[in-house]
Amino acid sequence: MNLRVIRVVKWCLISIFMLIIIGFMAGVGLFIHYAKDAPKLEESKLQSKPSSVIYDKDGQVLVDLGIEKRELADTKDIPLELVDAVTSIEDHRFFQHRGVDPIRIISSVIHNTQNDSMQGGSTLTQQLIKLSFFSTKAKDATIKRKAQEAWMAVNLERQNTKEEIITYYINKTYLGNGFYGMLTAAKSYFGKDLKSLDLAQIALLAGMPQAPNSYDPYAHPEAAKERRDMVLRAMYRYKKISKKQMEQAIAEPITEGLQAAPTTKAVPSYLDNYVKQVILEVEKKTGLDVNKAGLKIYTPLDNAAQQRLWDIFNTDQYVNFPDDLFQVASTVVDVNSGAVVAQLGGRKQPTDVTFGLNQAVETNRDWGSTMKPPTDYAPAFEYGVYKSTGDIISDTWYVYPDGTNTPVYDWDKLYQGNITVRKAVWGSRNIPAVKTLASVGLDKSQAFLETLGIKYPNMQYSNAISSNNNGQGSGWGASSEKMAAAYAAFSAGGIYTKPYYVNKIIDAEGKETNMKPERTRAMKASTAYVMTDILKGVITNGTMTNGIIPGLNQAGKTGTSNYDDTQYDQAMENIDGPYDGSSLAPDENFVGYTPHYSMAVWSGYDNRMTPVWGSKLYLALDVYREMMTYLASTTDNADWTMPEGVQKVGNELTISN
């Protein structure tokens, strides 16, 4: 080899060596940069939190999310077999490393490059750090977070013994069905303390923390057994048990000693839908896991009102429902705060399901003509298209102004000629509604709706008479929650509040966080008052006379969705019983309000092709009337005050600003 080649090879080797050093130094620097911002190691966070508690508006306990579901084990009460099982499957070098295990990291990298399955490199100590200080969501597992986990794990091993660390872990882990900590799980699944478990039962518990719902022995016994047996084989591999012990435990049925699945719900059925929204709101706004954070959560829920709404839905004392399949969903909002004070997502809901479907917040059903006030008429008054409730609009033959030449029809296929805006709303006429939206403009109407929390990705002229989200999926369009909040803005003089379920939270360290959203002006006070005045007349002169509550100042609007011709024929085939010739609809809705409360009600069947017809068309209004009668008995009977800029001339109102 000539001298020149030697020099080239030498410089290449030196360059590679220098790049390795630079890369190493850069990695160390990045690690130090991330580690310096790591959370402080706090004993209180390593210890299992007390259960989160949810309170109603009066400070009374609604739900203790951890009641009888978290029992902590002392180190002396943890059997060696359980320690061996946990370390064998999670971190077999636990007693050799000091928080971070380079050998485990290298092994996991090699495994992951050679196999389709993923193997983690985190030690049990790092897992405890993650459970105690960080989000457990996969999307949050950033390089920064991993560096901080490693740094904190090393420091934890310096200040705590291995026995303390594994005790924290055993008490911290979640094992499905609301059971936190392995002692709780042992008593709940097998009716035993930890020292009384047999080897197979210990292996089941040791294997569950990685995917507690997937390894639930009630719901997924085959997967639970497979995971249990994996733990047993790991224990044998690392010489914690003999081959005979492993084989005997593997032969044991997964159901051996397993107690009957719990039948009582931690959350009472009448609170299930509401508590689900509470938890979702806390986790969305704070990123905290309610089940682990030990929070005191204060809600605006009116417990008595919630119970009354449940009784209206689920008994025959107030409303005569046709069958148990007929569904209703409703949200009640406090006009003066914007808070959700009561909510139910359905009737006759399964008692063995916790946090199931809440139709009250779903946007997959059509709210029909209840959309006309916020979509068409309120923006028309807001932007000066109309100045008076007596302005004239023509109810004559008309096509949608979208270039399709599709006619706009009312349910009666008739026309009323020139009528006032007030009478167009009272009669819920479709043609005047679409003409009004055309005059306002899709963009302006869409912007107005968004100030009321209702969004469409692609608004169309059909939205003048419908909340159809044009197949855009969940979240777009209307729900009972959104409609109650939107109409609450009419009652509150144009002030809108995003509906909320939590007033404040106090964390395990005593820090208080206000959760109430800000109130914003969605429309002028004059617009809100004029709309309320029109909608008051819907009760006595329009489509909601069945909603009259003597002596109560209230306003509201009915809404009926429609089938197209093909769907109508199919719905006719699904009619059960003698048909009276009335209209068929997939959904029947009502939104009404007083100066104190706003309430939206959806009714229909889960199967949209099972029609609402005949007396069923009045059930949404019946539910509203019964609930609002109760709510009115708890407040005074105030009326709305006419704001500046509105004048009354005869029976009509005029906006002057």
C-alpha cells in the first residue's frame, strides 16, 4: 500500500473517530439540555394518589371514582413470587441496574430490528417515573421525555431502595375494571390478599399493567391466559420457578378462583353521561388522567334536576313513551353562566356499561327547523337584512340558489304568499328561511354560527332548514349540547358561553385551577331580544302549543328532519302498528328557553330508518315541558328586558341601531 493511500485511510479513520466523538458529545449535550428541565422528584407523586372525587354545584359528592378500588400494599405484605413475576416480565435485571439499563436498551434495539414486534428498553424504574410524572400516551413519548425519564430514574435509584421502588410500582399500576394497585386487583379478581394468591394468579396480575383492558380475564380470557403464560415462561427462563411449577401453573384455567365480574357501577346510571363529559373535559384541558391524578372536581351539575331528567326519560310518570327503543337526548344549560346543569344521552341505557354513548353531544342527527333562528333570522337582524319583525318576505315557488334548480318545499307543499318575518318563523316556513340565508350570505351566516359554537366545514343553502353536516363526520353540525348553548345566547342578551361541565379542579397538592370558559358577545343585545320576542310567539301562535306552561315566560322552536323519497318508502315499511297518515320523520327536536334555563331535546330511534310519526312527533316537546315545569318551580318568573335600540310599534319590533 503506497503512502498516499495510507494517508487517506488514516484521515478517514480520524474523521470517523472525530464524528463519533462529536456525535457522542452532541448527544450528551442534548441529554443534559433535556434533563435540566425534568420535573422535581416528589415523594407524593410516586405514592399512589387518593381517588378523584366529583362534586355537584352545592359541593356534595357525586362520584368517588376510586371508592373501594384502591388499596395500598405495604412492602412486607408483597410476596417474593410477585416481585419475581413482575421483574421477570418487565425488567429481569431490575436488581442489577441503577435506573437505566444499557444492556436492556441494546437488547431491545437488536430485537426490534430483527422482529416485527416491538420490545421496550425502559426499566421498571423508568416505567414508575412515567406513571408518576408523565403522560402514558404513545404520542407523548418524545426524545425529550425519554431523556427526562432516564435522568429521573437514575436519581430515584440514588434516593430510594429497590424495595421502595417496586412497592411504588405494585401500588401504582392499573389492572383493569377500575382496579388500581395489585392488592386491590387481587381482592377484586380473586377475593384474596397478595400472599394468598397461587402462582398462576400472581402471573396474571404481573402481566396485566402493559395492557389492562386487553388482558382483562372477564372480557378477553384467551389473551389474558396467553399473557399470564408468557410471564410464567419468563419466570422459568430467569430461574425464578422450576419447570414443574411453570407447567402446573400454565395448566390452570384462567378462570380458576376468579370471582364473578362486578355488577355494580361505580358511577350511578343517572350520572353516567354527565360524568363522562366531566372526565373528558378535565383530561382535554389539563392533560391529567382523572383516574390517577387524585383531583377534586367541582361541577355545575344540579343533582336534583339531573335526577328529575332521568325520571322523565325512564319512567311513565311524566311522559308516555311508545316503547323502550324510542330514544331521547337532552342538555340543560344555565343561561346566566353557560354551564351544563343537567344532561342525558338516552333512555333505558344498559346498566352494565360505564361511559357509553352520549347522544346528547353527538352531531350525527338532524335538528331540522330549530336551525332557522341561529342560521337565518338572527344573522339577518344582526347584519341589517331585516330591521323589523314586520318586514315582508314572499313564501312562493322558489329553487335553491346553488345552481341545481332544486325546488324548496314545505311539508304541506303549499305557499302562503307575502308574510311577515315573524309569521315565517311561527309557521316554520322553509322558503322564507332559505331566501333569508341567501340574503345574509353563506359566509356571514357561517361566521355567525361559529360564534355560537356550531361549525360546518362546507356550509350549504340546505343548512337554512337543516343541521345536516353533509357527511363530514363527528363534531360538525348540531347536538343538544350545542343547541342549548346557542339558544342560551338569545336568552342572555347575545352573550355566548361554550358549554362546560367543570367549574374548577383542586389537584393532589392543593393547587386550584379555574376551568370556566370566558363569555363572549355573539350578537347585539337587540338581535337577541328580537329573536326572543319572535320565538315567544311560537308557543301561542306557532308549532309548539303543546309546550305551553301557564304563567312562564319562555321561547323556543320545534324542528323536524325529513326523509328523501327513497328513504320515505323504506321508512313506511318500518311502521309498527296502524298508520294515521301523519308525516314521517327520522328526528323530532325542540329547543326552548326561559330567562334562567335553555334546554334542547332530540328524539327518534337509533335506527334512523325507524320513523317518528303520529303522537311520537310531540314527545320531544313533552319532555321539554315536563322538565322546564320542574325548573320553573325553582326560580322566579322573570321576563326579558327590552334593550336600547329596539322599539315596539303595534305588535312588531324594530331595530334602530
